[in-house]
Amino acid sequence: MSRYNDPDCRLCRRELVKLYLKGNRCFSLKCPLEKKSQLPGQHGAARKKLSEYALRLREKQKLRRYYGVLERQFRRYFDIATRQREIPTGTRLLQLLELRLDNVVYRLGFAPSRSAAHQLVSHGHFLVNGKSTNIPSYSLKPGDVVELKPGSRDIPMVLEGLEQVKSQRIPEWLRLDPENFRAEVVALPSREQIDAPVQEQLVVEFYSR
């Protein structure tokens, strides 16, 4: 499977928006977007007006990179979202991405970034409904319980993250019990509760062209 191995900050500069790929670095003055507001590369300063197609492509790429999902997998999420008639396709797409296990682990503060959460899950540090799960793309649903394994509760990154999350708000669709390293998905996230910096309708239009 292909995997992006170049600097993560380059992706943020390409989309000209913070994608929060580097954890605490994204909130500091070390973030390249705090110093540069131009595209990467030799001709980055020469911005061009985007075509309608390019505008929608960039929005799709932004969303895909925000959640750390590869192209084929992202398209599969979109196809699933189009089959859900009761919820707008764009909103359902965002819900599917938010309910990935690695994203929930990140949202709960167990990891400083989605890539770190991806690694924690793939190394088998979490239980879902009491069963060991090492699939970062595992799709959660309301009522599911995510728990850090007892033998993994002394990982410095996890302890630091849980200490920071005490002063922050976790999404309302999640309920965290930090003392027991346990959390529950209590509802589907609404669009207002998802802070992804994208216009999801443009993503829908990109695939519907």
C-alpha cells in the first residue's frame, strides 16, 4: 500500500490551511504556516486563480489529508455515504471519517495527532467493546466503548495527552472516563460538531461531475 513519506507540513502549505498533522507543533510558532502563507515549491508565491475543477479537487484533497486516508479508501467512504438517503451525502461522509477508530482515539486525547493515533491502534493498544482491535479504519457506532489496554496505560504520549484534554473540550458525541482510560460513542456527530475545515459540498460535486 502506498503511503505519504514526505514532510507533513508540506501538505498544510499545499492546502494553505492547518490540517493538524504534527500534534502540538501545529499550535506553536514552529508551524510553517505561521511564517509562510504561500504554496511549497519554487513557484509557490505565484498564485493562480483556480478553475472550478481545481477548486473541488483541492477541497477533496484537503479532506482526505485531514483524516489521513488514501484515495481508494476515501472513494469507498464516499460511495457508502451516497447510499445513505436520510442524511446529506457530505455530512454522512464526514461522519464516516469521524467514526474511524484512529480519529476517535485522537479526538479523545490519547494521541497528539491522527498519525500517532493510527500507530497506537495498529500496534494493538486498544479494546473495542472488550475485544482487541488493531484496525485504524475500524468503524465505530453509537454505544461502542473504546478502552486502552491495562498494559498500555503508562505510555508517556497517552498520559500527556489525557492531562491536556482535561483543560480542553472533547466532542459532545463522545464521553470520556479518563480515570479508567475508557470512552463511549454516545451519538452520531452532527455537522456542527465536526470541525473539519472543508466545504464538503464541493467534495460531493467533485465526485458527482
